[in-house]
Amino acid sequence: MLKEYLTVKEIVGPLILLEGVEGAKYNELVEVEFPDGSVGLGNVLEVEEDLVLLQSFEATSGLDIARTKVRFTGRGLELPVSRDILGRVFDGLGRPIDNGPRIIPDKRLDINGNPINPYARDFPTDFIQTGISAIDGLNPLVRGQKLPIFSGAGLPHSRLAAQIARQAGVLGAEEEFAVIFAAMGITFEEADFFIQEFRSTAAIERAVLFINLADDPAIERIATPRMALTAAEYLAFDLDMHVLVILIDMTYYCEALREISAARKEVPGRRGYPGYLYTDLATIYERAGRIKEAKGSITQIPVLSMPDDDKTHPIPDLTGYITEGQIILSRDLHRRGIYPPIDVLPSLSRLKEKGIGPGKTREDHSPLSNQLFSAYARGKEAKELAVILGEAALSEEDRLFVQFSEAFEDRFIRQGEYEDRSIEETLTIGWELLRILPRSELKRVKEEHIKKYMKT
């Protein structure tokens, strides 16, 4: 029998304060029965003697305090899981929104998960092919890695995220691969775009979508990434699948966290965000990884739009501390019509060398990547020099590097939204571009690789 209370003392935004409560537990799931008879969910935020602070997952505006009932379930917020979640679309609380049947669960999992023992973690070492040259060639994604995408308002991070979700896979046909896609605070048009993208390419069959719309309660937004990661943990560690989790947009998640924090009258930290923002983000990002002797793995790509394109803003700043690199989108490349507008120079994959090379991609991958990066950086410097001193001040070698940088952007970075390049195609394009430069300038690649891969 559920304990029921009619002792609501105060309602502020999504927060409900109860008094005279016995035996409540932190993070316990509650049912809130509104005066019109409808029932919503919430959970326990704080317990102090007989006072309990709840957060409601439903809108609370205009509620009658005297007629609102609260029932304590004695358990946390859970996600019902089975293999049948593949191919389905859920809301931010794990309820089906695709007109399909409800999930008959093999088990119910607490969405806060169980922390991975650091000793049990295995090091990420296997290459994941996204089909995007600017990522696969220069900043590769490794199985078990956390590699965020830093974007800005108006940049095509939604299209890029959808492309990665459609195309990503572990090299080797014997591996079972799945994509968990969690969208937070997006518009109805964006949600429809993502759902149609998955359905039109049949990628939906190996995907699970969690959609939280902009007009959904902020508190639901906080549960959405945890729902997605709980589904990922089930697929990875119960069904031995390799799972890629894409979380978009973490900025809206952090805004919801700030909204709840303000309603709780907590002392604000940087830019008004709660002081525990770092810890909270870590509870999400650190649920990626590999476990020794487990076949499955969880790889994460959080996507966040930097306010005012500011990398020092608390959200990208703290994300950078927790994750293993970043893919940065360039407004300049976007203005020039280059898709995907990935700025490869400030982008970084800290686990790059662990996931490429003989037996994983190809033996020339690492030196070729270093040579392309170096040549592109020198070409960009030469272009900036030409703006200041004029093109006449450039040497013949500098002009070749400028030509290389322009060709690199046009052929290597630029690719179609539905163009899925294999790692071999990406490396081939890289070698073709190096033919622009004098052989004497190719100092980072081995002579044996030049003879083998550079077609003359």
C-alpha cells in the first residue's frame, strides 16, 4: 500500500514542499495526483525530519495546494528495458511516443545507474568509423571514448549528429552495434527531423530515440540523458552490444539544471549555474567506457551549443575537463558553405593514437594525419600572412601550402550530408592532397608509405 499525503505546504515552480512525511528517501519516485484527477510523477530532492522537497515532472502552475495528493512509491525512477526498445521512440521519461506497444520489460533499471569501479574499466582502443573524414582521418572516435562536439547557435550540429548516428559503426561485421539518441530541449520541427532521418534510412532498426521537447517540463530534461544511458548500459553490458550515445543539446540540459537550482534558492556559481555543475555533468559523461571481460561498450558524443561561441563558458569549459577531446565547429567554414564545418586545428581526440594504426585502421593513418594537420596549419598561417603583407610577400612554397589548405577544405573537410566515406577513402583523399606539396616538405610521413600510397 502506497503512503498517501495531503500535506502540501508550498508549490514553487516544479518544486513541491510536503510536511508530516515519514520514511521518505532521497531520489524516491512519487506520484502526484492533481485536483482534476490526473496523475504525474516526481522525485524526492531533499528530506529534513518530516519535511520533504519534491520536484514534479509535470507542470504545477495553478494547482490547489489543499487538494493535491502525493503518494510515495518506495523506489527510484526506473526504465523498463528489453531488446524490444531497439527501433522505438520515447519521451524524456521513457514513455513510448511512436504509437507502438508499451515495452514488456526483462527488467527495470534505476536511471541513476551503478558507478563503474575504476579498477574494472578497460582502456578504449578500438576505432569507430563515422564516415566523416574530418573526424575519422584527423580526430578519430575510439570505442569507449567521450568525444563532445562544441557548436554554436545556427551551426548545423543537428545535421552532423544525425549523420554520425546514421553512419557510425565498429569496423568488423561480426560486431553488434546500436545508437542511443537523446535530444533535450529541442523544437517539434527538430524532433520530427531526427525521427524522419532515422526512419528514412532504416537506421531506426538499431537505434533508440529519447525526445524531450522545448515545451516539456525542465525537470524531465534532467532525466532524459540518464534514461538514454540506462538503455545504453542494458544494451552494452547485458546484451553485449557496442553502443554509441549521442546527447544533444547538453546546453539545454544545463539550463534546466540552473532553472531548478534557482527555484530551490541555491547559492549560484559561475554565470548562475549551480556549484555542482561539474559533478552533475561527470555523473553523465563518466557512464561511458568499457569494462574488463565485458564484450559491450558505451561511447559518448555529447553535443553542446556554446553561448556566444565562447569556449570559456562554464558548460564547454567543464565538459572539456571531463571528456577526452572535442570536435569544434567553425562559423567561418559554415559561412563559406562547407559542410560539415569542422575546424580541425583546435579539435582534438586525446585517444587518437590508441584507436588507429596496423590492425585497426591502416599503418599510415597516424603519420598521414600528422602531415595533413601540419600542412593545413602552415597553409592557414600563409593565408593570414598574405592578408597582412600581400600575396607578393609569399614564397613559392607558401603559395603551395595556401593551395593545399584550400583544397583540403574543399575535398577533405567538405563532404555530402549522406556521403559515408570508409577510412580507406578518407586516407586516399589525404594522400592525393599531399601531391600538391613538394616531396621535400613531406617530413612526417615515411618514404615507404609515400611509395606505397601516393599515386603519381
